[in-house]
Amino acid sequence: MYGNAAKSEEHLKAAQRGRSPPCCCCCHISVRTVKPSVYSSAQKPRMATSRVAIQSADQLSALLKESTKVKEPDYLKDYLKWVSDFVSKNKKTIALKNPAGARWKIGGLEDTIYKGNVGKLNGWGKFYLPKIVKMTVVGVVEGTSCPCDQLVLMTCEDRKVYAFDGEEEELHMVAESLEKLGEKGLTFPSSQSYYKGEAFKDMTEKDWDKVRKGAVGKKLEADHLKLVTANKSKLLEKLKSTKAAA
């Protein structure tokens, strides 16, 4: 009891002298001094982000010229491999020269609203252009007149740049090449556009017969059968209710 009173008196005297009271062994607390920030709100260092600040179209042109030199053999031998490598190494935002205010965010399929939708990517290469191609996504464009959620940019073996308008389900040829995209910007909407299914408009009965017998035709037939089987009971119910109403 007397010991506790003595400790209390010692704490009181220490407080009067402006010093911290000694801690007893049962209540040891470590205290850290927090220094005020030396940065103003405008000066505070920002965390690094994966996408760098907006760059100009001229910087893009220089970057493309550097990447397409002879030291990049894939540009000549395997264009789409070069494109994939270029995209993965240069995820930047580029201010395009045309249309005014348009910005190209370089990225792959995983950087679009179609992330993981490989079927959609395959469809862009098979159902729009006159010939089947392999599309590689190179990013999205913001700041255009397109009303869709994202105007997705892509290229294929012909090295032209296409943009997919998800609102109208159309593919537009917006630039002759990635280099021209940097030099001149893009043209959207384009006078050269393709609707879904246009690839089949000139097919003959013989061509269709080949498709039906091929892997694509068999898959479509299987999908159709699966859909009909899954909805068979609902269709029968509707037929019964229609007959009853009649």
C-alpha cells in the first residue's frame, strides 16, 4: 500500500517538473515520436502506377521506329509475335493526332472489357473480314464519337489497325498500320467497315457444305442441339398453352 502511494507521489513530482514519469514494470508502453509531414498536399510523392503519363503521338512514332528496326527480327518474320511483345513492354497512354482528344491506351485483351473472352477475339478474326485472320488486341481508344463502352483496337497479319464498335457490332479499318496510327491518328467511323457475318456473304452452297462438314459446322450443330434439348420442355409448355388458348 505504502509502495503504491510512494509511486503515485513520484509520478506527480515528475509531472510538475515537466518530465515523463517513470514506468512501473506492469505498465511498460513504448512511445514513438511522430514527425509532421514535410510535404504539402501538392508535393506528396505519388505511388507508382503501371500506366505512365500520357505521351504524344510523336513519341509513339519514335518508339515504333525503334522497335521495328532490323534488330527486331520478329517484326519481319512473325509480325503478331512482335505486336504482342510490343504491347506487353509498352503499356502507355498515347494522345492521338486525330480525332482531337482521342487517347490510345496500349494493352492486350486482358486490359479490355472482354478480358478472358477468347471466343470474342476469335470471332473478330473469323466473322468480319473476307478472309479468316488472327487478331491481336493492341489496346482501347477513348475520346471518340463511338457510343460503345470501349473502342477496342486490334491488328492482324495484314498489319492494318481495326477498331471494334460493340454498340453496332462492326469492325472498322481505322489506320493502315500502327506506324500510321502514330503519325496521323485514326479515322472513326471508317468508310471501310465490316458487319458480323459479312465474311460469309459470298460463300457458295459448296463452301457452306464444307463448313457444315468441318469442325466449325459440327460444333455449331452440337451447340444447336444442346440449346434445343435444354429448352424442349419450355417449348412444349408454350405449345400446349397456345393450343388451350385457341
